[in-house]
Amino acid sequence: MNINSSATLERVYDLRQRKILSKIIDKDTTISLEGRDPLENTMVLNMGPQHPATHGVLRVLLRLDGETVEKCVPELGYLHRGYEKLGENISFHEFLPHTDRLDYLSPLSNNVGYALAVEKAAGIETPERAVWIRTLISELARISSHLMAMGAMAMDVGAVTMLLWTFREREKLYDIFEKICGARFTTSYTRIGGVANDFTPDVLPMIRKFIEEFPANLRDFEGLINRNRIFVERVSGIGVITAQDAIALGLTGACLRGSGVPHDLRRDEPYLMYDQLDFDVITYSDGDCLSRYLTRGDEMKESVKIVNQLLGRIPSGPTLADDAKNVLPGKTEIYTKMEELIHDFMLINFGVQPEPGEIYSAIEAPKGELGFYIVSDGTGHAWRMKIRSPSFCNLQALTPMCEGSMISDVVAIIGSIDPVMGEADK
Amino acid sequence: MTLAERLERVKGIVLPTLTGHFGEGMLTHAEHRGELSISVPRERLVELVRYLRDEPALGFTMLKDICAVDWNRRKERFELIYNIWSLDNSIRLRVKCFTEEKSPHVDSLTGLFTAANWYERETYDMHGIIFDGHPDLRRMYMPEDFVDPNSGEPLYPLRKEFPMMGVPGSMPLPERN
């Protein structure tokens, strides 16, 4: 059967367009403009999947009455790579690099979230220093992700300078990440049972220097646009979502806290070292784009506070758990000791084997709650691996936020939700 | 707080209220690694979740996630997992129910949580579970015409019989020049 003929393609195209269009066009709507006043009609506008303001490959269909958005239908799936299916078919160690590709703006916190989930399933204890490193890199990842979110949102509404300034700071963070783990974007830094390697001696001075300079730079960013009338009037009162609606929609992260709900897993379900650290959960009560923007700005200040506390108490010790059945041994041991060679062979071939059961482990990633639900049947790979990605859940708020607003607000709203399609499409 | 302490806290809040309202027989609960799951017959799922949401002492007002698990060898093949969170008590709870293979139907939760809309669409897309009462049950990620080219049956990628490498011909590709 020749599926690739152009007739088939045409049929498929028709089917898809009809299904999507039928969602946004009612029976009484017409987009034909013949013989009638064009201003009396609604029109359908397709935005994306290749659109600079949709932050990746998000497609949004809009029905417009003049400039007002009457209906908004997001279409996802353009970056669907089937990570949940992959997770069921490869071992837990092998899946770790794929977590970099979920939220590719903060790969370090995805690594941490995934490692914590597998460790919970397998009951592995991590050493103190590894926990400390993980907390530190999660906060640095949060700063880098929020910098990107602020810069991109400001650029979407016209303040291009902001993006260049935040990128400059983000570059410094990526230099630190490169020193920590050798890669800037696809870090894969954590291991099941700890982290891949300890910090080299030049990492901590770099982090100290960055954290010292960062608050002043952040003040500069805020001075640039926070009191700029053009920016404020462009985003305040736009894309409003009430606290009640935000809870019902299952929003997390800055989208929820921007609506005044103080829910942060770092405080409500503490993991890593967060129960020993002093920080505030930032909320803004307006629920509009400006609130979400300001929430991110203030969260970075809290992250600086956390990093400063962490730098004041540096534990020493190993960075990988001493658990031969679950944790990959170092290369030096594999090449020199027989027992470690056997363990390495077993782990590479059969993997970590958590006892049968199901766990859900979530962290407060920069975008919101990133959770991994792992069902284990006692073998080396998960029976089911569900990724609860914050961008997917937050994007659902796009429809209620956009409907009734102007078309030029749509880019501001998408920017304020800060979706990453790698994570939303899995 | 250790996992065991967290579990004791969740059990202390949830179980007495639930058994007080629904009686002993209807619900079963399981615990693993400090997490509590409650299983319910699927006919009474909506009733239970509504009670969990509306009872002031519980206050599970956030639906965090819905997913399905394919237990391909069991008679009740699909297990549905609802992950809910109580903002007042800061506790998490899993509600589970089973549905059969032939016609996997379950009642939609869109009437209780607007968040369920996309979660259920995703579960329908991945496992082919029909949520009765869902206002807009379309595929979430895969194209609408994602069908087996030979039988014309719709394909659901996260079912265990779906091959890892995909089904040849299920996704039309542009012609080679």
C-alpha cells in the first residue's frame, strides 16, 4: 500500500485542518469576505508553530473579531518525542540524559528531579555533600531559567535590550555550569546516588563572584523596565487569572504564585536541604502578566539568598553513595578491582532494580512542579514512567487568559506563562 | 520530615474522614515509600473525588496529574491514577481506579476540575481511554489520523503492544523527489 502518495497527503491534510478548524469556527461563522463588509466578520488566525514569540513550536489558533480574541485553541505535539515510552524501554541510568531535553532552559533541575525520583523508588540514600551540590545547582538553574523568562517576555513586548542584558548574566551562569560538569546545555550532571563529579576548586570562587555581582545587575534590569510606563501598561491587567481559577487549572510555579496562592514545593513538601534554609515564598496578588513577571524577579533574589546560605555551610565527603548494587562505580575502580567490574557489568546490563511499587516524586522546578511518577515491576526499567511537566499544565491557562484580550496581548501572555515546549510535548 | 512521618500525617488526616463517610468496604488503600494510594470502583470515582475536594477538613482542591498504567496481562487492563493535592494541609494523595480492556470507559473529572481537560485528552491520546462527559476529547500530541495503515484501527502509543520503533505507514511522510 502506497501511503506516501500526494492524494493521501491531501486527504490527511484536509482531515486535520477540518478537525482543528471545526473547534474554532461555529456553524454561523464565515471567513469568506465576498460582497460583505470585512469588518463585520470574524477571522481565523494561525499563530505558530514557527513563530518567534511562541517560545518553540507552540501553535495557537485564534478567532478574531477585529483585534479582540474571541477564541483561542492551542495545539501541542510538534515536539513530541515519546519520552514516556522511552522511559519504559531503557534502564534508569540510560534515561538520565533525556531529562536534559525536557526543560532545556534548566537541565540541571530536571536532572535533580529525576535522580530524586529514582532514588526514592530504589531507596538509595545520597551523601550530604551530593545533596548540598544538588540544592546549589537547582537554585543556579532557577536563576538562569528566570533570567531567560524575564528577558524573553520583555523582548516579546518590545524591550529588546532586556533580553541582551539577561543573556549576558545567563552566559556567566553557563560558564559556571561548564566548569561544573563540562557541558553548557545538556548537562546530565546528577547520577543515581549522587552527582557525576565533585566541584573542581575553581567553581566555588566563580559562584561566589557571580552571586556577589548579581543583585546589582538585577537592580539594573529592574531599573530598565519595571517603572517603564510603556512596558507596565503593556502587561498590567493583561491575561488575568484569579486565584480560584489558577487552582482549578492546576497551575504551579510563578503562574500560581502570581495569582496570590503561596504554594511552593520547596516549603510545602521539602526535599533536598530546603527545610534547613530560610527563604520566602513570593506571591503577587493581581494574577496578570506583570504579577508573574515580578514574581520571577523576586524569586531570583530569594535564590541568591539561598545560595548565600549554602555557601556558608559547605559539607565535605563523597559525592556518590556507597551502594554497589545501585550506584555506578568510578572508572578507576572498574579498571583496578574485580568486584567493581562485576557490579558495573551488572548495572549496565540489568540496571537499578527498584522493588515493585509506585512512587511520585516532585520538585519545584523553575517553571513549576516537575514530577516523575514511576511504577516499578522489579526489573531494570520502569513499567510506567509518567512525567508531570509544569509547562504542559501551565499552558492550559492560555485559553482563559487570551479570550477577550487583544491580539497583541497574546505574545505577552505566552511570555508570562513561560512555557518550554520540550517539556510540554515530552 | 521523614517519609514515614509524612505517611502517618496523610493517613491521620485522610483515612478516618473517608471511612467515616464511605464506610469500610468501598475503599482500599495501599502505601509504598511513604505515599498513600486509595483505590475506588470506577462507578464511584467522581463521587469520591468530589467529596475529597469539597470536604473542608480535606480540601484536595488541586488536581495535579492524571495518567494511566497499562497492566497488559490483567483482566482490568488499565489503571487510572489521579494525583491530587490539598493546599490547606499540604498533602498529596493518589486515587486509583481500574477500567477494562474492551471498552475502556471512565467518567470525566472535567466537571470538578478544569485542569482535567488536557490531562484526560493526553491519557486518551496515549492509552485510548474514553472519558465520558469530556467536552472536547481530541488527541493531545499525536495527529488525529494516527491509525494502523492495515486495519484502520486507531493507535495508542503508550499501550504495551505498540512497538517501540513505531508502526510503518502510520505517519504519512512527504514523497521523495
